Amino acid sequence: MQSTIQNTIHVPCPEDTVLAKQAASQLVTKSDLRELYISFQTEQGDQELKLPVIAIELLTEILRMFGQGQAVQLRYHPPRMSLGAAANILNTTQGFVEKLIEQGELPVISSETIRLIPLQDLLDYQRQFKQKQFDAMNELTALSEEMGLYDPPFDNPMIK
């Protein structure tokens, strides 16, 4: 059964914005929070549910966004991605993803009709690639500073 929440843009009403802001501030201030239990009532009586840490992080972020009046959209991803879906996540072309597979940068699970990339491997590649970009940017900045071609940012009262 397909969820009606997936791919729907949820816009908070003013009352929800206030409640979300209050709830997010309480969760965010508990930075050492490792467990969260929610209590609710059903026809069978009071229930309590322990949430995993990742759910706490996601819930906090959703509440923070709602508290700012921002709309939120949830997207689900299967554990294995088609090459086209992988290209969308990496913001590139399917041809580039195929090249990454050929070079051994990304693993692929093949059947007779389709090739799939494990989602975790795709996300690991993306994270490593972004780290390489960040490191290269820092190296270029350092070289530019050494050569006198780059001045660190400064506070300019005229620019706000």
C-alpha cells in the first residue's frame, strides 16, 4: 500500500508552526538525547513507543522546518537504485553512473534485465566525493593565500 505522505508537500498551518517551534526547541536543546519515548492513547489503552536515534533526528528536523513555516516533503528510496535513480541522487547523467560502474567506483547488482546499485554504496560514494571536493577547495584556498591571491573574508559594515 502506497503512503499518502510520500512525495506530498506538507505546509504547516500557523497553529502547527507554533507547536512545532516549541517541540523542536525542546528536542534540540537536549543534544545528549539518545532515547525518546512517545506516549499515546488508543482504544486498547495507553501505549509507549521507543524511537530510534535516526527517527529522533528526522523528527527534530521536520519540527524545526515546520517551526520556521517551511513546507516539508518526504521521499523514500528503495535499498537498490536503478541507474537513472542513482544519477538523480548524484545530480549527474546515467552515462556518468555507468562510467563509475565500469571504473569500479560503484558496485552493481545485475540481473538479465536490469542493473541496480545498492543505496548505501551510492550514498557512501556521494559522501566520499563531497569530502574530496571540500578537501580540494581548502587546498586551493590555502595555496591562494600563500601566493597572496586570496584575502580571507572580513566584516564590512557596508555589506549586510
